[in-house]
Amino acid sequence: MPPPTAPAPPAVDPAQATVGGEALATTGLAVPAGAPAAPAVTATSWLVADLDRGVVLGGCAPHEFRAPASVQKLLLAETLMPRLDPAQVVEVNRDDLRDLDPASSLMGVVEGGRYSIESLWLGLLLKSGNDAANVLARVGGGSAGRQGGVQAMNDEAHRLRANQTHAATPSGLDGPGQYTSAYDLALIAREAFAREDFRRYIATRTVQIPGEPGTPDLALTHDLTLLDHYPGTLGGKTGFTDLARQTYVGVAERDGRRLAVTLLGAETAPLGSLGEATALLNWGFGLAPDASVGRLVTPEEKRGDHVVAPARGDRRGGLVDWSSWSLPTALGLGAAVLLAVLLVTIPWRRVSARRRAEKR
């Protein structure tokens, strides 16, 4: 069936369209000069990036707003895994399951059931459990509940400089104003795959979760993934809604290179999201090792509206944004440094003079 009529996405801010490089500010293809032709795919937006080099190998409409579907769950995981104890056991409540279509992707938790956070992560990533997403967002949101978890996701997207990403639901089920981009998904995937626990969960094939008295056992099998179907696959996540169509984020390794592929707006035929991801990965691995049309930015590169450069004296490993300082502030800092130098050196000179006198 044809996709439903989608509301027009927001226009991309021209300044944000160039994040990662001028060549990425396009609604069409961005490929290295002299590279083989990119495969023909139905995805309206895609990107292939080298995670280790931090560079973009190619893409199509990389910064355009698109609905994410369940690849949104990667942002949920990347945001909340550092905050939640995997051994913590939580109880599912009625609101966690409210308004969930029984025909949608579910882990299978039940109201009143008690599950570890680790089990919920497995249910989220293996079965794309929308129920698991709601529980995790509620617990991770603290006193603000599920919406607090969603707000944390948006705060994390902002930190990553994923400028086209806005979450309205933790699961990726369509919500008002909910968008992402192929470029943003690569930033999110890089952060997620940097975590050992995430890599372990996303690469799990099957797992048995024993139920407590009164709750059923759960048998989870990783479905709709390139694991065991594409050599070197480290993990991946599919998504689908009528609005978003098929979406996919995955990472594969070959000859010491880890490539991420992200795609949005793909159709079921002729290849589907997994077939298109396979074609794009093959294309990326076939490029020269130094091929690039842009790069994946890091959170430390920018604070506020000012691009910053590394500062050797910042012991915290961060960056000092000199461009945001006013002249009075800079002069004040200079005076303070001079005073500190005088306070240190004058007493030392007096001591040195006494020592020289004693030696004479």
C-alpha cells in the first residue's frame, strides 16, 4: 500500500546543514570524487560512516528531517544505559502499557510483573519492545516519569549535536514533531557502540527470561537483523511505521574497519531496509580507506554558538571557549594571572636572596 501523506518536515537550518562538512548540505547524493556509483535504494535519506576514523564516506540527504520509527530506541539506550543499574528490578505499571497496540512490537511484559533493567534492555533491542521502552523511559525519567526520560533523550541529542533529532516517544512510535536524520543516527550509533554493554546486548541472538510467580517466562530472539546474514555484523536495529516506512541502523566490521549504515524512508520492495543496508555496506567497504565527504562531529567541538579549539591547560580534558569571552573578562583574567605570578615569585626571590647572603 502507498505510504500515508506525511506532514511536511521542517526546513533544515542552513548552518546546521553544513555540520560535518559543506558537502553534506545537500538533499541529493554526497559521494567521494571518483568513487563507484552508490547503489540505487528506495531510502529517501542514508549515510555510511567509518566509526573509527570518524568520517562520512557518503550519503543522501544526510541532514534532512525524517521520522525514525524504532531506530529511535538507540537514542533511548545510549541516553539511559549510563544512568540505570542493570541489576535493578522494577515493576511494570498500567501506564507503561497504556495505548500500546497489541499488534505492535512488544517484549511481552505484564502489569505487575517485575523485571531487571538488563532484561528490559534485551527486550528493547532484540524484540523492539515498545512496552520495554515505556518502562525504561519512566524509570530513567525519575520523578518526571516517562516524559522525563523523553526529555533526557532530547538533552542527549542536543549534547551530541544531533540537530535534526527530536523525540516525542521513547519507542519511536510516531509522535508530534518527532524527527531524526541519517547523519544524526550515525552520531547516536557511534556513542552507543562505544559502550561494551550495548554491544553485548545488540549482538545477543536469543535469551530466556524466567518469569516470577504469576508472570510468564519470556523467550526473546533477535529478529529483523543482519546478524548471521552479513559477515562482520556487530549489531543493528530496524524500524517501521506507516509514516516512517522502513528504517535501519547497523554496524559491521571488515579488515579492521567498522562502518555504520543508517537509512530512513525505505520501502519493502525490492530489497527492503536490510537489503539496502547490505548494498550500502558493500559499497562503503569497497571505497578507498581514505575516502571521505565529511566527518562525524564530537560533542566537545562546540559549546553554545561558538566553535572552540583544544586548550592545553584544561586539566578536565575539555575545551575553553575563548571566543565567548568579553574584553573586560579577558583583561580581568590577565590581571589575576599576573597577580598570582607576583605572589609566587616575590617571596621566592626574597628566599633566594637570603640563601645567597648566607652562602657569602
